[in-house]
Amino acid sequence: MLDATRAAVAVLARREGVDYCDARYQADEVEQLYLRDDEVDRLARTRRAGFGVRVLYQGAWGFAAEPGAADDLAAATRAAEAALATARAAATVNTVRVRMAEEPPQQGSFTTPIERDPFTVPLAEKLADLRAVIAALRAGADPRVRSATARAEFRRIDKAFASSEGSAVEQHLWHGAAGMQVTAADGEVLERRSDPMDHGGRVAARGYELVGSLDLAGRAAALREEALALLTAPPCPAGKTTVILVPSQLALQIHESCGHSIESDRAMGEEISLAGGSFLTFDRQGRFRYGSVHVNLVADALTPGAPATHGWDDEGVPARRTPLVSRGQFVGYLSSRETAARLGLGRSAGCLRAENYARPPIIRMINVSMEPDPRGPTLAELIADTDDGILMGSNKSWSIDDLRLNFQFGCEVAWEIKRGKRTRLLRRPIYTGITPRFWGGCDAVGSGADFEMHGFLTCGKGDPMQTMWVGHGCPPARFRDVEVGSGA
């Protein structure tokens, strides 16, 4: 796949005024299967491929893209010439020359290890597996079970990247996602339960083997009974209390209040017109207490099986691990080579990624995760150590302000904790907080025994909008003095 990208780079590298250039070929294949009750609600398979070329000319960026196959030299050349024309135009009005943090040239290839290629699995087998989940969710013929859904999605991304600095790398990335949801209703009361979580189910860098590993059909009965029990459960009481979040909820908390706030371009104000800025401004790096000493957050594109694990980002920076919050202290940003140079970070965190060939790469979350406490409690021990509180899981809704400070999250389910025991089920729980105050109230983080890796396939950012696959791993964690209540 590298021949055309190398040729495009060669065309540009010899042009006067070109400081740097890179060319990326990317082919994406996506299959989506969504069943609702006895009907196939969505069945789609799409493929797109082409070249995206970046040029830095006299300190100004230009980008252009062309569709085409991996060996389409003409398409790669057209993209290169168009990118140079854009960069030349930008240079006439550019007031600040772009600098990039240094990175050694990269060579090699990376392939996500999978056991079974989902695109070779017969469609009949995939539908049969999802129908088995639907049947298990609907077993018992309770009329209060109004809807059952099962879904799966698979992606393959083939990439080739070459740069004027001598990098030439290939990648073959795989993603799988699967999950289920059941909705129950009685009169005007309607409740739903999802597993492993809403927003796409469990997402991983795996092949079709992911579906079997989740045992959705085997877990369906418990999920259904929980949804039915929620119909008569009391609402979550209002007040200030101790909250334990399980990984299916804590993953989204990390995504919204940490991952987005630590994007360096957002901190620079470059996302304000679309999705806001960040309270984690540059003067706070290394000087601001984001949370308690129990809070350790990292960006890590090396985690095996995680959704955003890869060999290199889309400017050839090798996958690496970057501390973001260390013992509660804000210490690092998600960055690119450009923002790393502007902020004096020394090197990029390897976070520049593009949704597809036709979009320029922008700073995106990779696997932003909360590290477990090696000596921390299991979930059972965490509950036993809590005299009075609420256990919450499975996100249902969220809202957060444009600085990533004030937030409200709603969950599908909660349980009251009394004297160290999980007691009655509670419905429609919500909790609110202010990001540093909330994380500052974290007084216990679970061990690796209950660590789970979750993720999302459609994190949105940029203008025009780009969606991206991101990962968030975490154990359960406990937070003190949290405002809770019951939502709609």
C-alpha cells in the first residue's frame, strides 16, 4: 500500500518552500447489524478508500483528499497538488509559522491480533447469534417486555503512511462491538436495561470472537428481570451521599470530564465554536489538583485489545503511554506534534487521528483510562466498606458545560447501600458535580480484578464533524459527597 503514498510525498518534497509533507492512504470497511424484536432494523456494509495529503508550506498547512485504490498513483498525485495549492494560499495570510516537535522516522507494520475475521463469518451465523439474544431477552412472554434489541458492528481499517522525513508504515486495525437492550413498560412507567452498556455495547480491538466472549444470551434473563424490577422500584432519593460507579458508567465520566478537557487543541480554544473549551488551561499544567491522590489517568495506545490501540497515529508518531493525571495532579495533555511544540511538551502524545481518508487528522482521545490501585478493593469489598451510599451503573444520559466543569449524568440502574450491603433497587438515578470537586472526592479506586475496558465508536469532534473510536478502561471507584436524585 505504500507505493502511492511515497510517490505523493516525493512529488511534494522537492518543491521549493515545502517544510514538511505526509500522505496517508486509508480504506475503511464497516458492517452494522441491528435487530429489534423479530425484525432486522439495520443491515449495512460500506467501504470507502482514498488518499489524504498534508503539506506544510512556509509554515502554513494545506490538506486535500482524493478517493482511489491503494495503487492509484494519479489520485495520490492529485491530492498532493491540491494540498500544496491550499498551503500556498494559506501562507499568504498566515501570521504564525507552524513548528512541529521532532520525531524519529518510523518504519514497520502493525496488525490488530484477532482470532476470526468478522467479514468472513456468514451473515446467517451473525443473524442467528443476535436472534438468540433476542429470544433470551423475550423468554417468558411477559407482556411488560415491550422491546428487545441486539446489535453488532465490525470495522477494518487499512492504512499506509509516508512522510518527507522518511517514515513509511502500514496498519491493519480491527474493531468489534456488540450489545443488547431490553425495554419494559407498565402503564406510564417505562424502563430500559443495557448490557454491557448503552452507546454501542462493548467495544474492543477484536474480531468476531468478541461476540461469543460476551455471552449476551446467557446474561439476557438477568437483564430482563432487572428491567422488570425497575418498573416498581422506588426513585433514587435526593441528597448528598457516597456514590460508587461501576466501569460501565465511570468510562463515560472519564470520557466527558477528563478526556475532552485534556485535549490540547480544546485548551487552545480551537474547539470553542463547536464544542467549547477547557478549564484545564496551560498555566494549570503541573500546578492544578484535578482530583484526589487516588486518581491516576493515562493516555495509552499500547493497551492490548483496547479500541484505540494502534502502531502509529496519523502523523507517524508511535503508540505510547502519556500520564494525564498523576496522584490527582494534572500533568499532561493529549497532543500532536504541532501542539507539543507550541506548549513545549517535548514530544507528541501521539493523538492526531482522522476518521477517514477525506478528513485531516485532528487531536483525538486514544485509550484514556483510570489506573487500578494495585492494593485496592474488589467491588464487593468496596461495597462492604461503604456504610451508606448508592451504587450506580450503565449510562442513560449526560450533560456537561462547554468548559467540561459542571455535569449531570443519568444512569439506568442503581442500588442502595446500607451498612456495607447492597439492598433495594433504585430507578432513574442521576448525579451531578463539578469536575475537580467530584474527582477530589474519590477516596477509593478498585483493583485490577474488576478492571474493564469500554469504549465508543462514534466520539464526535471537529468541524466538519469527525467520529472516532476511543477507549476507556477503569475499575469501580468511590466518590464522597455527591449530589444525587431521580431523573425523568
